[in-house]
Amino acid sequence: MSLIVPHWIPSNLWWALPLLAAALGAALRRVLPRTAAARGAPVCLLAGPAGTLIWRGTLVAGLASRGRIWSTGLPLLVLAAGGAAACALRDDRRGSAMAAAAAVPWLVCMAAALYGHYVRSYGSLHPGLLALTLAALAAAVLAFAGALAPAPAPEAPAPPPESGPAGSLTVLCGAFAGHSIPLPAGEEVALGRDAARCHLVLDVPDMPACLCTVRWLAGRDTYLVTCQAQEGLLWADGRSAPSGSTIEMCPGSACSLAAGQPVIRLG
């Protein structure tokens, strides 16, 4: 394929195309999805080793015509393959940056080989080298777009789950009088004078070693109270609870010792 273009255009492609790729990548970084850039760059990069197998002789001759330093550029295609693998395995900005680091040397190498063949063939552009150069340009543009893409906004932390309603009991006597004690669902709290048997110690006259146990039923919003005192319990509504009995009470219910001393109020 013969083209009549000024000599300075193909001779400067080796440095102009990487700059063009960076500019296009920066312009497209907000348009292209990160996934498209991260997946497209490896596909284009892998065209390098494939094209080398097909047009190896033309590629080597084109690079050799530019001088000894350019003839060493062929191993850069191996770097391109490594960059493609790194980009394919890392779908993030760092993976795209590694792909860009592989695509730019490959693009420089392809542009130099294209110009070398252009000079050797007196103005003829090799279709295979042109295709490889365009593939390298596309890989560099996509890699720069992925590397320069804005970092995704961090996800807002999920709000803590709202805790369900909790039961409680209010102490009416002793050192803890007036204090409200939370009762998580399913947990049983024992009250009395003996610290070895009770969770809440009430040091008041006539207090038995273990007065009662209280459990809150979350599904019913009621309380199960089991009397442990030999003398039993008295409730504000006039009912009495003998020792060993279990009564389901509503919030607001208050109980007393058999001697009449108020002890707790539920809820």
C-alpha cells in the first residue's frame, strides 16, 4: 500500500503516537467504562505476539533498517504479552497502568518498524505492520483510559441494623432504687440477696436469697416472672404468686415482698 505523505510524518510516529494515545486516553477516561478499558487493552496487546509470528521477517527487517538500537525492540513484544496478562488479571487502575507500560514500548517498536519498511520500500506501507501499529495504538489508548479513570467512589458503609425493642425492669428498693435494668430478649435475670445465685443483688431487710427470675418475651411484649421466695410475691393488682409459680405479666406491673416492701416494676 503506497502513500504519498511528507517524510517527517512517518519518521516521527514513534514518539508522536504514544503522546496521542495518552491524550486520547485522558479524553476518554470518563466516557469508557473501566471494564471496557481493562478488557479491551489485553485483547489489543495480544495481537503483538500473534502478528510477530505472521510478519516476523518484515518486522525484523523494518526494525533493522532503523539501526542496531531498534533491532533490539522485538523482545518488547514479550513485555506486551506480560502486560496483557497483568491487565486481564487485575481489573483496576494498577492493572491498566501495567498494560500501558507494556503498550507504549510496543507502540514505539511498531511505529519504528512501520517507518523502516516505508523507507526500504520507497513509500510503501506494509498492511500487516500498519494493522499492528493501529492495534498497539488502540491498546495504549484503552490502557491509558483505564489507568487515568477516576477511582470509584467508596461505598457508603451499611447502616448498623436497628436493634429491636428491649424489655426492662426498674428497681424500687435498695441501693439501685430508681435504676432501669435492660432485659434483652431470651435472657433471664435473677434477683435477690445472694450474689452467688443472682445477677442483681438487692440488699434490703427481709430479702430472700433469690426472690425471683424475670424473662422478657419480645414477641408478646410481656414478662415471665418465676417466684423463688418461700414467702411468695405480691403484685400491685392484688394477685399473689406462691413459691415456684410462673406468671406472665404486662409492662408496668409492680411486685412487692410478702411484707409489703416494693421490689421491682416491669417495663
